[in-house]
Amino acid sequence: WCGPIKSVFVNFPGDQMRNMTDEELADTYLKRFGYINTLEKSGLQSQSKALMKMQKQLGLEETGELDQATINAMNQPRCGVPDVRS
Amino acid sequence: YQTFAGNLKWDHNDITYRVLNYSPDMDESLIDDAFARAFKVWSDVTPLTFTRLYAGTADIMISFGKLDHGDPYPFDGKDGLLAHAYPPGEGIQGDAHFDDDEFWTLGNGAVIKTRYGNADGAICHFPFTFLGKSYSSCTTEGREDGLPWCSTTASFDEDKKFGFCPSELLFTYGGNSNGRACVFPFVFDGETYNSCTTEGRNDGYRWCATTSNFDTDKEYGFCPSRDTAVIGGNSEGEPCHFPFTFLDKTYTSCTSEGRGDGKLWCATTSNYDKDQKWGFCPDRGYSLFLVAAHEFGHALGLEHSSIQDALMYPMYKYVKDFSLHSDDTAGIQFLYGPKTGPDPTPPQPKSTTSPPVTTTEPTRETTETTPHPVDPKDDACQVDKFDAIAEIKGQLHLFKDGYYWTMSSQRKEGLNGPFPIKQSWPALPAVLSTAFEDILTKKIYFFSANQFWVYTGDQVQGPRRIEKLGLPASLERVEGSLPRGKGKVLLFSEDKFWRLDVKTQAVDTGYPRYTDYVFGGVPNKPHDVFLYKGHYYFCQQSFYWRMNSKRQVDRVGYVKYDVLKCP
């Protein structure tokens, strides 16, 4: 009985914040708040560059990696105004 | 700090705002207060002023909405995005939107302002004890009518102070029913409803009919949130049902099981597996004041700051004792400059009955005798805010700092004056707070601070304390008056009014009433109220709201330009 408890995640009807993978969360976040400019025609900026930009803006360690601190920051309640305006 | 591209800013310093709707989470007065305090954060450090409008288009239009709420940036349910605002400009620019799938509080759990009872609208005190048992939320225990109530002190058993908590059985907000309670059951679209519903709406707000049949009467209001209600999910407004079954296990309290985000939830029926009805449990919520102060920063021209302790940092963080960070101050002052001139200080009341002495005891015998420095040769058009305005002997009288002007109702003669008040009514102090003429007896009543005088021709009675009329001793001043005919006059102070029977010189039972309940659409704390040519005028700063006899606001404007016709 010392084994880890297996959590079962369910999709709750009407839940707007459905379970997302970390990568999906990062992609949505970086686009929504202006770190990845989806309108830029010169090609996609790398996610790493966008992550660096986001980490700098939010005062996090600038690793360019989707680390736990960055994921935590992305899950924080916040203002909907983009951090980087195109 | 950052400003928007091109340093977008307002081209005027007298900013207007308007609250378009309210959240069911907090009493309207608390929401109004949170917004006013949020604007004050910015007006304290800049030359900006903020005036609330109740009709028309304001620079900053404030609204609550859920998900798709009419702009290209939908909200996302509970948590995540809390609010957004647009930089200064025309149209939607400058507007602030708040996600009503959030639980709006003052940042530390539900703030429940009571109504009725004997606590004069005080906030619930949680926990409180009732018959030896501790309660952390409003309860219907001890009542047969199902109305939730709370104690406003730690112990109802000892203090017996209580009030009723928001519920659809007590009142509604918005809609067209002037705050009347829901009527259950009610019929809508041929169906019978026994509780508030979101049916028939696409904005997710819960509503009810305030008569038994919406289809015939079309009368409705929105349901206030009960403090025990779940937030979001698919059962907004319903209470948790304990115990409940989830994945064949029984739960007697909120749980985060089944979720990857750790948020607490509950079922609103006995069996989630069968009914799939759920919602998030009430938590500390988000401080509307802090979020609004941040959003108003955007509405004034600030972008997000990268300093974590700055108000304009994009993440929400609750702080108990807020003070504006120097980065925010630098940002807003970059756009609008620093505040100029001294901070406004309220005039110090002086006693008329005793010489000035040093004392730590507050005195209630106060009459405002200290006039503000206004040059009497100035004409009325140079006065921004009059002490009192009243229609006396068919002429509008405008009082300010020991002087008054008159204007005939026909306005053919224009403004006359200034005349010294002492010349016409020698017993009066320099600063009046309101006046009215009793049409039946031709007596003129003048109020200043907590005293009043009655003039019959040259004869004067007074000063007498306003408690003699049955008004509360705690009232600092009567700020407005509306003669209602048949010897009745409404006396306004703060956000309430009383009805005075002039003949018996006593206020009627059933009062005070809240100004905004009866006179919807006008400022709920006007600094002056008067009757002029059959219209009610409610004044705040240099603006007036005119209301017709059907209590409809039919005009909002400047006292100076629209009433006095100043150039």
C-alpha cells in the first residue's frame, strides 16, 4: 500500500481550461502574449528564442528551455494584455 | 515600465469612466468602491482626475463578461486570464473588461455585505458562532424562510448583530425589476423554473423572473451569487452537495481529485458519475481593486512592466497593503507629469459653541463656518461646485461660501448676485449643505453640517440639531433635498435618503432607503440634490444628472454650462 496513488484525470464538462501538455501550453502562451509573432512572414521564430524573451520579460532565469519555473509562470493568473505588442 | 507605441495617452486630464454592469460576486457598492480606489491610485500621482458617468460614452467603459464577450479577445473561464484593457483612444480604446468567471473579492475570500437585519449593512464576520456552533459561511439555520444570514461580529450569541446575505430570495441586480427578489416558480418560454437559470442567454449569467410569468410580464433581474455557490463548471451558482460520489468514492469536502491543476471542486448533486454536475469551490478570489488598478494603468497608456513588484507586472499577486511601485509612478508621470499643487485637505470643522481648545475628544456640534477662499467678485460661472442649490420663491438659488446667486426660472434675467447670505438670512452660517422651500407653508429650510434653520419671512427658528427630525446622530450633514409635495421632503445624505414629514417635523418610518435603489442611474452619493422646474437634479463635482418624474435620467451635463448657461 506504499505504492504511488494513481491519479485519474477526467475531462469535466464545461471546463474551459482543459488539460494541456506543457508544449501546448507554451505554444499557446507564447503566441497569445506576443512572444511569437504569428503574423511575421519572415519565418517562425524558434520557440527557444521566444522563451528567452518571455523569461527576460517576466524576470525568470533566461534558459530558453521550457523548465518548471517557466511552466509555473505560464500557469499563473494574469492580465490578458500581450507582453509584446506587434 | 513601458508605454504603448507612440506613447499613446489621453489628450485631456479630466478622464471619465462608466461602470456598465456588475459581477454577482460582490455588492455593487463594494465594486464601485474598488474601482474608485483603483482610479485614485493613479490620480494620486498625476494631474489626472476621474469622474464617473452613469449614461453616455465615457473615456473608460468598464464591464464584466465571460468567454466571448464582444471583442476579439475571449476570456478563458476561471483563473488564467483575469482581465484586459485597451490603451487610450476612441471607441473600445481605453475600455477595461473583467472576466466574470473569476471569483471577484478583495483578495482574501468572499466579502459579503449584508442587507437589512440590525447591522446597518456591515460585512459578515467569518467565522461566527450561533447557538454555540461555528459558521464559516452564511447560513439558513435558525430561519424558516430559507434566507441566508450571517453575524457581523464574531459571536451572534453575544452581540446579536446580523444581516442577510445576498440571495435571489432577497434581491436581484440589473435587469428591469429595480432589484426585486426572484419569484419561484416562474414561467419562461412555457417552461417552469424553480431556481435561477442561464437559459435564454448566451453570456452565462444567471437570471430569474421577478413575477410568476416572464412570458407575460417580461420582468427579470440577475441573481447575486451566494457565498456557498460554486464558481464556473457547469453548475454556476449551485451549492456543493456533500457527500458526493466521484469515480465510486465518497467525498465530504471539496477535492482536487480528477484534475491535473490542483484546483478544488465539488459536485452539486449527490453523484457526479451519474449527473456530471460540478463547479469550483469558492477560494480567496482575486482582488478587484488590484486587478482594476492594473487594468486602468493600461487604459491610461502603460504596458506591462518587467519588474515583479510593479503594479503593471502582468502576473497577479495579492498584496494586503498596496502602495504604488516607483516604476509605475515613473511610467505614468512620463506620460502625464507629476501631480501639481497640494493634496486636497478637507476643511476643518469649527465649533460655534465653544472656543477652540486642544482636545482629543471629537465634537459633534459642528457647523461648517469656514468658507473656502472664493473671491466674491467672481461670478457663478467661476464656481465649479456649489455648496447648495435650491429653488426658492420660483428662483434658483446657488449658494457658495457665504454668498448666493439667483436665476429666474424663465432665465430671461440671467444670473443675479453675488449677494451675502447674511444679508438675507442673518442667522445662517457661511457654508450651507442644502436648502428647500416648503410650498404649503412658504417656510425655507436651510441645513449646514448637523444643524438646520427654518425661516418664515424674517423670523428664524434654529439652529437645531438634525436629530430633532429623527435623523441619525451619526449623520455628518444633509447633502440634498427634494420637496415631494403634500408636506413631504426627501433628505439625502451619503448613499441614503429619508422622507421628512414637514408638518410633524419627523422622518417617516421605513427610511432610510438606498438612493441607488430608488433613483437608478444617478450617482449614489451625490453632494447635492435639488428640485428645479419639476425635475430632480443629482450633482457630483461639476456634473448633474437630471431625472424626470418617472425617475428616468433624461439628461447629464455640466451645472455651469447647461443649467446656468455660462459661456
